[in-house]
Amino acid sequence: MKEIKLSVIVSAFNQEKYIGRCLRSLLNQSLNRDEYEIIVINDGSFDKTAYALELFNSPKEDLIKVITNEENLGLPTSLNKGINASKGKYIVRVDSDDFVNFNFLQFLSFYLDTNPESNAISCDYYLISEDEKVIERMESDKDPIACGILFRKETLIDIGLYDESFLYNEEVELRLRYLKKYSIKRLAIPLYRYRRHADNITNDKLKMEEYTKKIIEKHNIS
């Protein structure tokens, strides 16, 4: 069996509406299917997310590895569980309400394959509406998001993965720690599709502000 190069981590909480679109885009990649794995953490969903995941894994082989949390443990805890269960030397996070271009995994992994001195590579992305209309093209270095960044796994382990106490802004806190020791390069190709909709976690302004203050305190940002 061929060694798995890359692990895609998807955490899902009540995402029956979007998870199918996300996973179809990840299964339909130009990178050889035996070179990557998809790990989905069902974080205590009580809608039809579990049923949607079953549709991908039956009646044939298991296309996707599913980790089920019996209760909602939160995004950073779920992501860490996925990373710890992964087999790839590269890790990329894709959110369950987003989707990706056909060449997403191929282009990002090729960059790290051919640039061994690089620690991580992010791609540009399209901000899209709920019905998948393009709103704007975004540059990943100027407007960074949590996803669409391919990391060398050992660098994430070295910095201690996600801080599980950050239920919001977990990616901002991770990035701050990561950039103290490593760098994230930019691939100026919009390979990621970031969906904006009413249920985005970032819409909770009070929680976002609370955890922004927590980041400032933890990192002594003036």
C-alpha cells in the first residue's frame, strides 16, 4: 500500500446542509486518491450530519475516516483529535461548510515537495455566498483564514497543536504561535472556497471579542 502523503482534517458540527459539497470536492482531486486521507470529526452533531457521512462510506469501501464525539467538544479539541489520528506528513484543514478546487491538494503538496525549506503554504481563496456565487477573491497573506494552509505535520506538533481552551479564534492563536518559529508562504492561486452564510461561527461578535481579548492576554499584545 502506498504511503499516505497528506491528511485532510474536517471538523463538523450540525453541517448536514454543506458537508456533502465539502467532501465531494475533496474526493474529486487531481492528487492520486491513495496519496491522501480524509478524516472527519463529527463533533456531537444532532442533525443529519452522521447520516450524510454514512452515504459516503456505504455500501462500498470506507472513503473517509470518521471520528465521532458523543458530545460537542469544540472545534480545537476535534481538530487535534484528527491531527493525532492522521498518517500524512502534511496536514491541511478544510471547514465542513467550505469546498475546494480540483487541484487544491495537488498544487499545495507539490509546493512543499519541491521546497523542502518551507514549513507551510497557504493558497488564495474565493469568498462565496451561501449559494456559491463568488463575492470576492482574497489574498491569503493579507486576509488569512483558518483553512487552505498545508502544514508540515511535525511543525504543528512542535508548537503543541491547537490550544483547546480557544473555542473561538483558535486559528488566530495557532497562527501567532506558529509564526514565532516557522513561516507560511503564499501560493497566489485561489484554490479554496470560503462560504459566507448566516451560521458562520465568526458571526458571534461577542464571543469573537471575548476570545480576541484572551489572545491579547496570552501573547502580551499591546
